Amino acid sequence: MSLQAFQSILFRLIAEPEFRDGIRAQKPFPPRVELTAREGLRLRRIADDPGLDINRTLHKGFRLGKLRALLPMTCQLLGSRRLARELSVFWLERPPSSFSFLPEALDFCDFLRRRRLRMRYLHDVLAFERAVLRLEAADTGIEQASPVSEEVSFEHDPAPVLAALAAGGRPRHVPRQQVEAVATRRRDGRIHWALRQP
């Protein structure tokens, strides 16, 4: 077995509790993974080690910290309890596949949109932060002739909604108002927003 395959299984033991529980229950390792008896024994001992739970807690904390950094307004709007509930469902559906957190943040936005939570302003905040992430993910090199852009439809005036969240509060009593916006990433990397009412 290669070192990479061994490390991959070790990562899954930390990141995926169901996988770890299966190994603890003596279920077979994934197909097409050839382990020597010694390697299998070592991985089963690691699965049974109480220290693995500490690593899992650290991993979840790191993952949560990255999502909070990439989606600060969404996390602020959801609040701690709802965020914890939604993340536990999301992480069950989507075990981590890499240490690149920007794709995971975009997937979390899509996950929340699919959930259709009845929460005022959530659509607007998700649309805003998702657009920013997509623009940051775009490879816009300095030689690019035209900047990359994202169109966003807001259901409320985005200025008071986003300002309240940026200040660490929650938006209140913002009337419904359809607002179309275009976010453009310029050659210098900065994002410019232009609002227009339909």
C-alpha cells in the first residue's frame, strides 16, 4: 500500500464518523485498497484510539472556522444554533474531499438554497456572498481583456441588510424590494457592485 492511500484512510477516520464506526465494527476497508495485515491492524487501532475524537474535534473546528471566514454574513444571519444544525446535515451529505475550502463554501451556499429555509433575508445574503466567492474563484489574470461579472437578484434593498450584518447585528424591517445587481471583478482584483432596479 502507498503512503498516500494510508493517509487517505487515516483522513477518513478523522473526518467521517460513520467510516470510523464501520472500521471499529470490523467492517472491511474500501475495495481496491490493498493493506497488509500490519497496516490493517494499525488503522483499526487508530480507529479505536480515543485521541481520534480530539483530532475530529480539531478538524471540525478548522472547517467551521473556514466557513465562518468565507461566509461571515450567512453565518451571522443563521445564528449559532441554526448554523450548527445546518452544518451537521451538510457535512453528513458532503464529507470533506480536500483542504480547499472555497468549493466547500460554494457548496454550502447551494445546500442552503436547496433547503429553502423560511428565513427572511437569507436568499439575499446567500446570493451576495456566493457571487463574491465565485468572483474570487475566477482566474482573472492581469492580462484579461474584460472583467468577470456576476448578476444577483435581491428580494430586499441589499444596503441595509448587508450593513446590519457587517456591523455584527441582524437586519430588521427592511421592506421587500426587487433589486438587480451586477458584481464585477476588475483587473486589480477588486469587486465593484452596480445596482439597478428592474
